[in-house]
Amino acid sequence: MKRREDDTVRAVSWTEGRLRLLDQRRLPDAIETLDCHAMTDAAQAIRDLVVRGAPAIGITAAYGVVLAARARYAQSPSNWKAGFLQDLDSLGATRPTAINLAWAIRRMSRLAMSIEGDPERVLLAEAFRIHEEDIEANYRMGDLGAALISGGAVMTHCNAGALATGGYGTALGVVRRAWRSGRLGEVYAGETRPWLQGSRLTAWELVQEGIPVTLVCEGAAASLLRQGDVGWVVVGADRVAANGDVANKIGTYALAVHARRHGVRFMVVAPTSTVDMDCPTGDRIPVELRGEDEVLRLAGRPLAPAGAKAWNPVFDITPAELIDVLVTECGVVQRPDDQKLANLMSHWKASYPTGEPLNGPATRPDRG
């Protein structure tokens, strides 16, 4: 896969016939990789947050489908599809909120059902294509989003960078482009508790590239925005509902409320594969709950007294009314709502003579 000069971090790759993931649980202390030889390995890696971020999860799932098909074909070349869809159901159950997971599995399974004979070559070509499309979309969104920034500082939340995508990043793609074009002075990153994706991952990415980054505890965000130095909050998304409501890492909603109160503009950067037109509003987006220990303990050590409980939603829903701009690879939507998103998606699909969008479901088995 071709790399651009500023495409320096890849969290997901296909190497020597296996899926290789950068283990994001180990950053920034160590750079380690995990090899997945089977679909179950990929599913466990998604579940355990070895890989995270909606686009990266979708790409990992696409490669996981290749591993599932390879194993089923090796077991029974004449009847490999028999248990294949059950494998994909298991893969799809790993992270319910990130729509890219279901999107990638659906795209790959539709193609798989049309294949006769050994499916690996065709499915691998499609997984490569999904991966490449994501990177190209990120560069396009970086250009579109950066054009809206005109100096000063931005704040971001969680990690929506190269680590969360196929490469370059969504929100951090905008940050990278704005920095290189002289439109950005500094980046503030929320710590993003309890997994600290902001401090461990976003800060790591930005430090690698020499982009000034200052960490902020979530509780300090309102005070920071009140000072007036931050012009934009820029975040990614795990799912965008048809009306423009957005699911993103827990804490995003509070940040959007603070931004509106203090006159700071709020930008969501997400590829069209993250838009779920079958989900009418954010109220219909499933919000994943994880174990209490992620809040009650840190690095194996207790943070709270025995007997205390914890509520640990991984995501929250930011209403469309708090979002100033939704940036996709197909265009910028100001103040998104159901009609504007419907227009965006219909125009996007109509742009292709076959009726198939660039990163829509595959229908031709001879690609690649």
C-alpha cells in the first residue's frame, strides 16, 4: 500500500498473510504489535481495545472476514459458506456502537456470497480497497476541515488520529493539515478517562510530529474554553445518525455543551461510512457499557474503596443542534440535520454511474 510523506503511523496492516495490529494498550510506553492468524484473534483484539476507533475497527473487521473465509475454505472447500456467516455474527458483536464494524462486515459478506471457489484473493483485495479508501477519505477531510480553521488553538477529545483509522486520521487529519498550512497554533487534548486515549494516544501522535499539544483534564475543559483561546473543538465519531446526532467517546457531549456556552465552534469529522441512514436519531444508537473495573482500578491498582460501584458508558450522544459543522470526504455540512444528511448521501451515491459509492457495499466479485 502506498504511503504519503506524512502518513507515518499505521495501526492496522496485512503482513505476510496475517493481520498485524499495533497494540494500543501498550502506548506510549512500548510499541508492540499483535499478529492475528484467525478471525477469533481479530475479534478478541477489537473487544480488548488492542485496536480502537470506528474506522480502524471496520478495517480490522474486513481483514477478519478474510481470515474467517480462509479457515472455512480450508476446512471444507465445497461448503465453506456453511458456518461463515455465523463467524461474521460473532465478529460483529464485539463493539456495538461503532457502525463501521457492521458496515465493513456487511460489505465483505455481500461480496463473499457471490464468490465460487477459493475466496481469499478476492476478499483480501476488497479489504485492501476498504483500507485505502479510508486513508484517501481522511486526507480529503483533512483538507476540507483545515480550510475552516483560521489560527489560534483547537481542542480535541479521545483519539481520532492515524491510530483510530487506516492512516492519517479524521479529527487529527484536520489538525495535521491545519498545522502544516500554518492555520493552527496549538492543540489541547482531553485526557479521555478511563482509558486515557487523549493522553496516551493523541498526545503520542502529535509529539511524534512536532505539533504542540497540551493535555487537559476533562474537568478543566469548560474553564479552558471560557478563556477564549480555543476557536474550534474538533472530534471524530463512531456513528452519525440520519438526523445528524453523533455518538463519540464519552465526554464529547459535555464538551459540545461547553463549546456552545462559550461561543467555540464544534466540528465533527467522520467518513460517510460512519453515517447510519437507517438510524433516525441518536436515541437509537446502542451505547456500549464496559466493566466497572475500568473506572474503579488503574493499572491493576484500586482507585476507589471496596464496595463502590461504577457506571462506565464508553460513548455519549451529542445532539445535532450542538454541532456547527460535519466534515465528510464528500463535503462539509453546516448545522447538520436529517434533510441535509439525506441530500449529502443521495448526491454522493448519484455521483457514481453504477449507483455504488466509493466506499459503499461491494457488488462485483472480480475487483482487485
